[in-house]
Amino acid sequence: MSDPLVVRCPPAEAAWVLHPPVDPWGDGYVAVMPVELHDEGLSARGEVKLSWPTQAEEPDLVAFLQGLADDWRGWDGERGWRSLDGKLRITARHDGKGHVSLGGALRGHSLSPDAWLARVFITVEAGEQLSSLVAELRSHLRVLPT
């Protein structure tokens, strides 16, 4: 099993830790990925379900971030992505000055109205840093072990 992908932008303490996804049912359609969010005394961990593409398509999380990188010059409003089970949501806002604020929100149980919710923001440079993140995530999600 490969190492987790740690997403952070020093010197800030905020970090997302994306562990390698696995296919616990062996069906090739749904993967489970352990995720951690950390920031100044906050530590949250959960497992999220990812829709796993067939054939030559990429996971939708990679496609979402690639879309942000492609629009590195900016966009209006907020863009979002969510895991198949709704436990992980990622939002993105471009500040119009070359930076993207990525908000990762992890929920304890997606169906419970009173479940815990942790949210950690990471700001990345809209050009090279975001493109590097996409490449790292693409590599991280390339192989789905069973």
C-alpha cells in the first residue's frame, strides 16, 4: 500500500491527509478512502466513498481539481465537489489575485442531522501549486487495490 497524500501549504498548519483508496467489495465501482483533516488542535478522521470510474476515465475528484487548474485565471462564486456518500465536501473559491481557497469539510455520518462536522481550509497558488496538486492526486488515485 502506498503512502497517504498530504495536502498542505506551509507555513500554515492546515492539512488534509488522503489515504490510499481501497475497493472493499471488489466490484471496481466504489472505493473507500480514509481521510483526515488537521489544523491548530483540530483532528478529524473518517472514511468516504468514492465513485470509481470504469475504463479510461479519471475519478471525479481529479476531474474537479483539474477543472479548477484549467481555470487558473479565476471564476465567479464557489465551485464544489462531494464524495459519493456526502461525507466529504470540497469547495473552491478564487480570490481573483492568483490564489484558490480549498475548503475540505468532513462529516461524521452523512445521514445524521446532528453528526459532527470538521472544516479545514487550504490556500494554494492557482497556477503551479494547483497543477502540482492535481498531478499528485492523479498519481495517488491511479491504482485501486482490492
